Amino acid sequence: MVCFSLYAASRATTQAYRALLEPWGLTYPQYLVLVTLWIEGDQTVSGLGDHLQLDSGTLSPLLRRMEQAGLVRRERRSTDERVVTVTLGERGRTIRAELAHVPAQIATGMGLPDEQAALELIATLQRLTATMHAAVAPAPGAAPESRAQRPSSG
């Protein structure tokens, strides 16, 4: 089953990240936040959530813990109090060099020989994600089915 192979590969990758990030006391989602800020710069909380595909219920406590650890800072915009900007904290800036080895170790663990192979895998996985989302999305203008209207599976 393709789905089981994807599940197993995802779990193995997450376990590898867990082992690599543990000395810094980081979780994989925290690392993803840091990488996004290192590459993209300051982000709004909503923009970060969109980029990482995390909802605010997951992201807010994650950012709170990261802020307490000095990894990030959250600041409300003076022009619009509803908008919170996330920036790197002092520790978030300093550990970038310490974590520079992580992508190469993950690529090696995945058996990716070079950047081109990594880009091809990323493109394949992004297509898979998009087509899976489209496959389960309701048709435009269609009303969502209630549980009572669905055929029985059993």
C-alpha cells in the first residue's frame, strides 16, 4: 500500500529529526518555524501558519514556548493590534550555525545524492499533497453531506 509506505517514511523522517534536534531541546515543528524565519524573514502568525500548514490552536502554544526559550519574539503591530509579527530571538539567531548540518544529514538519510534529486522529490510530494487535497475537497457549490445522508459502509 502506497499510503503505508508514505506513513512509514514520514515517521522515520520525524524520528530522525527528533534525534538530531534533541541536543538543542527543539521539536520538529519548532525547527520548521526557525527555518522559515531564517529563510523568509519576519512573519505574521497567520502567514507562518499558512506557510507551515498549522492552525492557530497548534501554532500559538508552540510560539509561546519558543518565545519563553528565547528562540522567537512576538510583537503586535502598532498599526493593527490584531496582527502579531514573529521575529527571531537572540537564541534563534545564534543556533542557526549550530543546526546547519541538519539538512545534509536528513538528505543523506533519505538517500538523496544531490540537490536535483531533492528538488525532484519535493516537487513529487507537493503534487501529491495538492492532488490529495483536491480529491477530498467538495465540488464548488456543493453542499456538504451530513453523516445521515452518507451511504453505510458496513
